[in-house]
Amino acid sequence: MAAKTLATGLDAGAVTATAPYYERRGGGEGVSPSPLAYAAFTPPLAPAAVRLLVFFLKDDALHAACDAAVDALRAALPARAAFHASLPSGRHMTVFQTSHPQCLWPGVGTSSVPPPGAPTAGAVSAEVAAARALAAATRPPRLIAHSIVLAPSGTLVLLLTEGGGGEAGGVVASLRAAAAAALPGCPVRQPAIMHVTLGRVLTELRVEEAREAAAAAARAVAAARGLGFTPAALTHVCEATFATVQGPRVDAPWGHG
């Protein structure tokens, strides 16, 4: 991802596709965009239409390193560029998506047809029960910071590896496979890597501007590399605002220390 951004800049189509999920209150340069609540989408999404399983980042040293990368990238952007930085309290790694805003799934439950985007009766409680069962049968993974990169989509991401296991054979991969088996019918759109979104560039950049921003963020990675954290729980979230994990949540405790 980092090499592609440095070579060819940002993917204008990807940046343009994400920008409508944010609004720039007040307009003008230097105004930070705010993510839209799903109720403000066109058409509006029903409450609990978007649901996911996540790990929250809870390590102070790693948060500080991420803050430095965000600040470095922001300082390197041209004044006309819009950039949204994820709140530290919302930094998370998505494990599994039971219903995505671009691929909604009503879930398990009754056979009645709900309004578009609304979960069926019992869907949320069934997902929470599945999350609890998954966590109870799993040891908590140790996640290690690998790098911080500006992806061609304009997303600034903290890339993670797993201590004692890789993408294919670690705890996270097993959890994702178990979630898919426990919740058949969930969206095929699932995360392929382990990452935490730190922010998004929402303005098309010239290639040289993207290179400068990517290089600035990369220079801050030394402070993050090798830092790790163990998620306190597997958390089910009914997300109310795009990409923020704000909304009702239930923590599912691990069954093995």
C-alpha cells in the first residue's frame, strides 16, 4: 500500500467515493470534516443497521505514536485538503462485519421483512450471543504494530501483525472464520488485513502532494513499530455514525487468559 501511494499517489475514485460520508461544517479550508450519522444518509439507515465486532486499541504509548503520525501527515497536507482524524477513543481493529453500510444484512431472527436496513427481531441479541461464545472459546491475541501507511484510498492506517501467529494461522484468522460459520449469511465484504484506521484524506491530491504526506506519516512510524496490545474483549457494536464505532456496544470477555 505504501509503495503504491509513493509511486502513483492516491486513488481519486476511492477518495471521491468516501467523501460523501463526511460533511465540512462551515466550509472553507482548514475545517475538519465530520462523519455522518447513518440517520443522515440518503436514504437514512435504520437504527442498528450497521453492526460489527471489533478490538479497541487501549495502549497509551501506541496511541501517542499514532497521534504523532496523524499530526505529521496533517502538517504535510496542502491547505486545501480535507482530512478527518479518528478520535483516539474510537480507534479499533475490525474483526468481523455483520452488517456493512454498503452491504446491509438484516440478520437472523423472525421471517418478517423489516424496513430497509433494520435488523430482524432477535438479530442483535443473536450476534451478541455469538460474540460471547466466540470470545469464551478463544485466547486473547497479542497485536503488534508493524507500520503506519497512507493507503491509495486516502486512509491513514496502523498495520498490525499478531504475536505468535500470522495472518493465515493466528487467533484473528480463526476468530474471523468462526464468526463467518456462526453467522452464515453475513456480508461477503469483510476485512482482509489487521489494521486500525487513524484518519482519511477526503480531497484528491496531486501525486507529489500524496507522496509528501505519505512520507511524513512514514517518518513517524519508528515510535510505533513493535509496540503491542492485547484487546480487553471482543466487542459487538451497533454503529450509529460512519466509521466511528459510536453506538450501543457489548464487551464479550475472553475465556482463556
